[in-house]
Amino acid sequence: MADFIKVEPGSVGDEMPTKTFRLTHQLVDHPLFKLERLAKLAAQLPADQVEFNGPVQPNQDPALTPKNGLSAEETVRRIEECQSWMVIKNCETDPEYKALLDACLDQVAEQTDEVMGGAKKRQAFIFVTSPNNVTPLHMDPEYNFLMQIRGTKRMTLFNHKDKKIVSEEQLELYPGKHRNLPYRDELEAAGTQQHLEPGDSIFVPLFDPHWVQNGPDVSVSFSITWHTDYSLRMVKLSYVNAGLRRLGLPQASVGVHPALDTIKVAAYDVARFGYDIVKHVLGGRKKAVELVFGKNAAAIS
């Protein structure tokens, strides 16, 4: 098997998987990332697996995100001039991309088992971005290797534990919440800037906010994500804390009351089991979210 991805020697410290580190990859000329192939993929996938918009800013208000007036396929084909950003979600539903996702994660596991810890819930995303466009400040509730395939970009990452950057409440998850986070120019000094060229890759830690400035050319990036038992526990606690906080009940930070955290995780598992039954009966996630959390949640999530 080809060596698709490699950890840069000396880049991984004792802080992993809580601190970013660098990797390299050999996917620059891979046929799965040619624009023609991506246009066909975007056209074939269900609409809810392809998100795209016009030009935005680091502090973009989700309610004011502009459309570009094109179809998903047209957006890829005209990405050089249409001033757009696109993400193709869960492309592991295509067998070719699924095989590549697994190969990359398995190869990193061979080099550093500590950061993988048993990669579960593996997913893959492809970002296609026009020259000089921006991905607003946001966080992702999973571990992530971002691989730069084409073009250049600068990513600014922040420590999610720094409450001057973002509060616990802002990081918490609930159905219908948009991923964007509030951004101010003065935050930049507290971030870690990473410049990515084709062949570069970077590890993005769980919950760490980040925003991206694309370079002067079209950018294509491959993002492979996964969970461990620890990250799944943290996500469950985030949902429960958000729900309780929205009921007017203040919540302590995760880890302050370990026994209570365990009860919260158990409560989440019970509620999730019921939600999955509703989803099965109604025939889909969107209908289940709409029934349980309202139409606005279904539209945004």
C-alpha cells in the first residue's frame, strides 16, 4: 500500500492529542481530488451532503451567509471565479473515498497509536474554495487531519480552554446550533498560525476553534475525522450541559464533578436511544430533529 500520510519527525509532543502537529501526505496528484471528479461527486450526493455559499468573513453571521446562485456541480466547475466555499460532507459514503479515509487513518495509527486511541466513527470531508475566500471561525466536535491537496491556505487555531477566546457555553452543542463562533481581530495574537502548501497536513484537536484564509489560487483540502471513547464522552457531556444550561441550570466544567459527569453520559445514552427509535419510525434524521427540537433546528443542523 502507498504511504499516503506521514507524521513529521519531532512534530508530536507529549501534549497530543490536545495540541496541533504537522504531517505530510502524498495525495496531491490523486485522481479523487481532480475538479472534474469532485464535480461529479457533488452532483451525485444528496443535497444535505453538500454545503456551499458565496464570500464570507471570519466573523460571519450564519443568518446572513450569502448564496452563490449556482448548483453544487456548477460551483465546483466555476470555483475559480464564483467566490465560493464548498464542503462535500461524508464523502466516505462513496467506496473510493471510504477506502482512502481508512488507509490514511490506519497509516497514522501505525506511526502513533497514542493520538488515534481506536479511531471510531470515521468520516471524510472535502473543501473546495475560491481564491482568497475565508472559512469563518468555528470548532469541530471531533479529531481532524486536514490535508492540503491544491492551493495554499493559512489556518489560525486557538486553544478551546482559553476562555478569553471562547466560553464554555459558546462551545457547547445542541441541535440547530450553527458551527460559527464570534471572532474579533484582537484574538489573532493568541492563535497559532499554520501555513499549508500542497502536501502539507495538520492535526486539529477536538473543540479547538479555527478559521482559514485561502491563498490566491483555488484550494482543495481533504479532511479526515474520527472519534475515540474520550472524545465521544466529551461530546455527550457537551450536549447535556447545553440542554441543562438552556433550562436555566448553570453547569460546572467537565471534570469538576466526575460522578455527575458519569450520570450525564448515562442520561445522554438513554435519550439518544429514544431519539434513534423516533428517527427510524419517522424515516430520517431531519424529521426526527424537527419533531423533537423544532423546525428551526432541523433547518440549521
